[in-house]
Amino acid sequence: MKRATLSALFIGLLIGTTFAAGCKPTSTSTSDLAAKVNGTTITMAELDKQFKARTQGPGQSPAPEEVQGLKMQLLNQMINDNILMEMATKAGLAATDSEVDLKFNEFKSQYTEEKFQQLLKEQKMTADEIRAELRKSITIDKLVNKEITSKISVTDAGPGFREEELPRLFDSFFTTKPHGIGLGLSISRSIVERHGGTLTASRTAEGHTRFTLSIPVEARE
């Protein structure tokens, strides 16, 4: 199995049921609407902002032909997050203000006030937007902690990645392909971790590459 196929497989596993689970078509057609999830809209402006935050940096912009696919992967992550947030709220697991305040203060304590303001400027975010991201992260973590984990492994039949490449395999913009952008596995792991799972890579005794995906699934009584 080729490396690109492995990356695509994991992305497909994660987003394949998303639209059936909670993303519904809408009769309202606007140029600023990216998706509508159970009545909650995701705008193109929100999608573009998150995409720019993840791909900003000199010499790190994706090629034009890569942009649409990467945005679709990011949009699927945002849709999944909305679905999980709704599930958590219905289960009474939404993060409290005190939990958000604690995490926000822990995060902010890593910086001086000047450095913190510089970070906000670089990321084009406000303190309230950081709080919102923390609230989402805490809420989803509380939800997945009540779930069980399913694990699958996929092993290729080719030469695999070299041992020295494994530590950087999920780094953004790391690629072994001549014309690769190096975001596929990074985004895949980000999606997995957002849902409380793990995505790891290892080498088999035969020198092949093995990807192991552990993802929470709904517990059944």
C-alpha cells in the first residue's frame, strides 16, 4: 500500500460518516455558508480563518491545487466538532466557566503579557476566541472520557518509512515526496486527537510501516 493511500484511508475512516451523522443539507444557498450542522452554520469566513492559522508562515503556503482538498479536510473536522459539542451538551458535559477560566489561565501563564498580545496578533485571534477553543476542547474531552476505544492497524507491503523519519512523520510540512506538501498525516492526527484518539506509526520487524488508529466509539450498555 502506498504512503498516500495510508493517509487517505485514515482521513476517510474519520470523516466518512460525518455528514450522515449530523450535517444536513440546507435550502438556503449563500456564498458565505460552508456547512450547516443541526441548525448551526459554519461560514466560509470561519473556515478561511482557521485554514490561514494552520498554514501561515513564510514558504509554507500550500500549492493552489492542494488548497481545496485541505480545506475540505478542515471543514470535516469543524463539522465533527459541532456534532460532538451538541452530543456533550445534551449529555450535560459542557465545560463550565470555571473549567475554562482555569485552562485559560494555565495557557496564558506560559507568556508574558507582551508575548501573549503578540501571539494574539500573530494568530489573528482574540482572548475570547481562545476561550471558545478551550471550551470546545474541554467539552469534547469530557465526552470522549465516557466512551470506549476501538483500535485498528494498517501495515503497508512496501519499504515503509525509515526509522529516522518516524519522529517527524506527523509534523506539519514534513514530506518524503518530491512534490508533497506534508499536511495529510498532520491533519489526520489532529482530527483523531480532537476526538480523543491517537494515531501512531511504527516499523515492523520486516521493515514495513504500521499505522495504528485508536478512536473512541459510543459505549453501549
